[in-house]
Amino acid sequence: MHKRYWSGLILALWAGGAQANDLLGAYHQAQAQDTTLQAALYQRGASIEARPQALAPFLPQLDANASFARDKLSSGGDSVNLPGSSAPTTSSSSGVVFGNSGVYALSLSQQIWSFQSFHKLVEANLQVAQAEATYRDAQQALILRVAKAYFAVLSAVDTLRTN
């Protein structure tokens, strides 16, 4: 009964891996389905994104601002000179005069040096290196697990054939 159980398990494994009956094919299938490797890949991607964010304070910063205002300049039929106009403007129907003004600003700044920003950049570089090492470690562990399982199945098939 024990031998029949193993033969059924090996046959199921062998039949399930019919699309990937070589070691490289088995590795590619495992690569697509291994959650440990996928987690390491996503962690590596997040850590790689930390570097450009840490580098951002050293890049030029451009700020733009705009404001618009409408002010009541006078009331009661008085004549008023509006900014940018040569003749006084009056409003005879309502007796209220309004003026519009707009302010636009553009500011460009560049940080020369910051110890805090520099240390964040160094820390981000170390995080990227650690995440890359973790990902490579997960890849190697997967290769080892797949190879062990693949050769265990081959060994079991050989054992069944000789018995």
C-alpha cells in the first residue's frame, strides 16, 4: 500500500508537470507561482522607488502660484481711475465700481547641500541593495527547491521502474 501511494503521488506529479517535463520548464512554472519570490520581487520594486524619492530634494524645485481678486473700489457714482486704465470709470446704474487684479508668481529653487537629504539618499541606496539581495536569495532558494523536487521525482520514477 505504501508503494502504491508513492507511485500514485509520483504519477500525479509527473502528469501534472507534463507541460514542463524538463528542469528549466519546471523552474519557469514555479517562478510564476511562487509567492515568496513574488513578494521579494514586489519588495524590490518598492525599494527601488525609494531611491528617486530620496534624490528628489537635490533636484531643482519649481513652484507656480496664481491669484485673482475682484475689489470694490468705490460706490455712489464717484469716478475712479482703475489700474491700467487712462480714463476714470463710473457706474451710473448701480453706483458701484469694481476692479480686477491678478498676481502670478513662478519660483525656482535648488538645494545645494543637506546632510539630512544626503543621509536619506544613502539609506535608500542601502535599502535597494538589501532588497536586491533578498530577491536574488529568493531566486536561488526557488532554484534549489525546484531542483530537489525534480530530481526526487526522477529518482522515484527510476525506483518504480526497477521494482
